[in-house]
Amino acid sequence: MSTVVTLSGSPSARSRSDGLLQRASHLLQSFGVTVKPFSLSDFPADALVYAHFDHPAIQRLQKTIAEADGLIVSTPVYKSAYSGSLKLLLDLLPERALSHHAVLPLATGGSPAHMLAVDYALQPVLTSLKARHILGGIYATDKALSWGEDGELIIAEDISNRLNAAVSRFIAHLPNPGVVQLDPHELNAQIRIGGISV
Ligand SMILES: Cc1cc2nc3c(=O)[nH]c(=O)nc-3n(C[C@H](O)[C@H](O)[C@H](O)COP(=O)(O)O)c2cc1C
């Protein structure tokens, strides 16, 4: 059985990029993947700003990632790149932290002009952490994401379909997919047949 760490890189309490990550997380769980969630709020600002590698919260993240098979990281686009707070956290991971991991990046931004921010900004950092396989990420603009009355993120259909396909590709790239190895068509078919809500 595979284990995946999710890392939410937005400093906002109500976060669109985190909403995308939650959707991906529910999808993983519906296929039997164990998800271990982390977000910036799990880490004291001091530990991030002053690079406290030995802080228990940082150590816990390092250990959980070391024991996992994959990572899904989400971020808002800030100033044409990923969030600075996420960088503070990624800087505290060991050099080969992702060498056994499949990685799926998710990003949201106000403008379609910054859809390549993951490729030119975040991907090099993931590569420097020796990510075993970085899957093509999902970028959604704020226009495609709205908040429902119940506080749930409503995701436009095209983004939702792309996210489903990306998660299924991600599952297929996990080093230890176990019972959850599915191709994108099969996963989409199962979602339709099973009426799975994610
Ligand atoms: C400080 C700041 C900088 C931003 N810079 C950009 C930017 O350069 N390009 C862009 O497309 N959106 C930019 N945005 C918009 C956010 O990326 C967008 O609203 C995103 O969906 C927020 O994600 P979140 O809700 O997960 O924090 C910026 C927002 C903030 C607060």
C-alpha cells in the first residue's frame, strides 16, 4: 500500500490551492492510498524563518516524507513564482529528500499568464531534492475556482477532469502502487460508475 504526503504551501487560511490539494487527497484515499497531510500552519514561523532543521515539527515532516512513496505539493503563485513560505519549508528538507518519490505539483494563480510558474520556478527545486519522477502539474486560475455556500471549493469541470487524470497518472508512478495502479481512463470510468464524490 502506498503512502503519499500532501504539502499545502499557501499562507492563506481559506486557500484555493489547498482546495485543489484536498480534492486530490480525497481521490487518492478513495483508491486506498494513505495520505499524510501537512500545511504551513503545522510549522512555527520561527522554525521556518530561522531554519531550525532540528525543530520537532520539521523532523516529523522529514521522517514522514522519508517513509512515503510520493508527494503532492500545492502552492499559490506569488510574484510569478511559488509562495515564499513554501520555499522556507522546502529549504529544510534534506538534499535527497525526494529521491524515491513521485511528485505532483498543483498551483493556482490569478492570471493564466503565470501557468508556467511551476515549470520554471518550483520544478527546479523539486529536481534539486532529487525527485524520482515529477509529473506534469495542474495550474488553475481563480476564475476556474469558486467558493460554494458550504465553504467547499467548486472546481470548473475542465480543471476537475485534468486533476483526476493527473492523480491517476501520479498513482501509476508511485513506487509501491499495490492495489491502486490504474490508468487514467480506467480511473475516470470508475469515478463515473461508482459515483465517487471527490
Ligand atoms: C502576494 C500575492 C502575490 C500574487 N502574485 C500573483 C502573480 O504573480 N501571478 C498570479 O497569477 N497571481 C498572483 N496572485 C494571486 C494568487 O496566486 C491567487 O489568488 C491564488 O489562487 C491564491 O491561492 P491560495 O488561495 O491558495 O492562497 C498573488 C496573490 C498574492 C496575495
